[in-house]
Amino acid sequence: MSRLWDKGEALDARVLRYTAGEDHSLDERLVPYDVRGSIAHATMLHQQGLLADGDFDAICVGLEALAADHAAGEWHIGLEDEDAHTALERRLTERIGAAGKRVHLGRSRNDQLLTALRLYLLDAATGLEHEALAVADALDALAGREAATVLPGYTHMQQAMPSSVPLWAGGFASELRDDAAGIAATRRRLGKSPLGSAAGYGVPGLPIDRESTCRQLGFDSVQEPVTAVQISRGKGEAMLVFELCLLIQDLGRLAADLLLFYTQEFAFVQLPATMTTGSSIMPQKRNPDVLELVRGATATLQGALVEVLALPAKLPSGYQRDLQRMKGPLFRAIDVAAESCLVMTQLIGGLGFRPENIHLDAGIHAASQANRLVLEEGLSFREAYRRVAAGLKEAGKL
């Protein structure tokens, strides 16, 4: 079959397998965004007098039909297609004829891909922001259900000061909202339109209008100069994955607390039976696998961030094929973060504390006792600290 870059020579099958890699499967999620970008590009070409009325109408109708068919599962990108762009243009030309060959005027696969990718990432970031907020909301609801439940607060894995479920849950909810704000801030880099930069040096000799496509696609601004577009590759992606690392780290610490609280030794919490698994040999087991996998997801996200950061490092300016390998870790980070948020929202919604098993150590009020001596007797804090410590030691509690 013919590819967008085909010059008539046969391509070695091994080269196709190696260079296409997993792109054909990864690009499935980019199809609707590539269609949006292509329709915006065709609209601009038509406005600039570079595309006839009939060809423009056929291209738009054909692309919308292909998007609908893809969403319905009627076609998929094959290895022979290489990527979403070849798959769409080939099918478009088969469907509408020679007009399909006109849609690529004034662009390269480089800016075409990056346009689709940034549109997808903007949607993904919005979804992840909402999913992080949903976990925070679930924690707020848990705090409301357990408003009167006391908890020991721990430092160094020892009971330190009195706490409560609302105070414990509220801390995590606050940080998850901070994570959501960080994800939203990634739009600063992702919201720049690369379309019209072509292979990194613009489109000489054609009166294209980059502002037009920028407005149509809802980007915040046109990325200028055109040479900056390929140099910027990986920065918006890394910014998003970094924020997702922080989100998953917070979820992992929440999971670590709940795993400790779920042990028989603590037995502070009860998990919904529908969200625990079992053992193939021990009939009594209810395993908190969900929480363990959320805790382990931090390593997955950190690995993805290292890949995304390392790929563009030390590359010369202009497009380099190395960047293709960024999709795998990028999409993996997005998927793991989204799934982790969804499963934690559901688990927290069915979580309950067991106050009868929660006991505060007698010394947990020591700091407040020292503060009271300062207020009531005018002692220095250090003197009050030592008096309380001496009393605990005398009582055999220190």
C-alpha cells in the first residue's frame, strides 16, 4: 500500500515493523483529534482560496464519516498504515477520490501529529483534573460520615498527637485539589497551536493562516516562531506527567495509610467486600490489592517521567524520530493516573472506620499538656516540656 511519504520503492517488512512500532495501536486514541485538526486545516485552506468548494465539502463530510465509523469500531489502524495520519488520508481518498489527496497541502505529519496530540492532552488533562477532584470530594464525604471518629496522628510510626478522620481525610483532600490545580496549569504549554509549522520551518510560498486554525481548534495562541515547535517537544508532555506523578504520589500515600489501617493489628477500617480479592490457598483472606497497586503506581509514573524527559534531551533542533517513543510512556501515565483516581473514588465511597478498634495512647496529649502549663503557670515551653516528660517517665509511660 502507499504511504504519505511513498516514493515508489518497496519498504522492507522488518523496517516497517520496527519504525511503526506500536504507533498504529497507540494512535487509535488520536483519530478523533486528527480529524478535528484536518477539518480545521481544510477550512483554512478553503478560506485562503487553496481548496475548491467541492473538494472542501467532500473532505469535511468524508472525515466526519470516518471519525464516526472509527468510533463505532468499524475500522482500526493497521501496521501497514503506520499511523493515524496515513490511515485517515488513505481511507479518505478511497472514499471521496482525488479530493482526499488535497488535504495535506501546507502541513507535515510533524505538525499534524503534534496538533492531534496536544488536543488529546488538553482533553486528558481536563479529565484528570476532574478525577482528582472527585477523589477529594469522596474524602470530604468520608469525613462527613466519620465526623466523630478520632484517630491517632503518627510521626515516626508512633502515636504523636490526637487527630480525627476529618483532619486526616481533609489533609489528603487539600493536596489532591492542589494536584488538580497543577494538572490544569499544564495548559500553559499544551495550549499552543503547532499547526502550520509543518516540518519545523513553516510553509514557504503558501498564504496559510495559522491564527485561523488556532481559533477553530480552541488553542490559546499560535506557537511562534515555527522553529520553536519541535524544540518544545516533550516539555508540555513532561509537565503533565510530572503533575500526574505528584497526584499518584499523594494517592499512594493515602493507600499506604489505608493498608496499615486495614491490617488485623490495626483494624481501623473496613473495606467494601466488592473491592477486595482473595487467596488461592488461604480461604480467610480478603486482600487489599487495589490499594497495593495504587501504591505501586508511583513507580510506573516516575518511570514514564524519566522516559519523557530523557527522549528529547540532547537532541539537535528540528524533528527527530526518537520522539515517537514518547507516546508509550505518556499514554501509560495518563491511563494509570485516570484508573487510579477512579478506583480510589469508588473505594473511599464504601470505606468505613471501626471506632471500637481505635485507641489513643495515654501519652498522646503530652504536647497539649505542656502548652497548658505554659498558659496556666507561665512556664517556658522547654520547662513545661521537661515536667510533662518527667511525669510520663514516673508513670512508666515513657
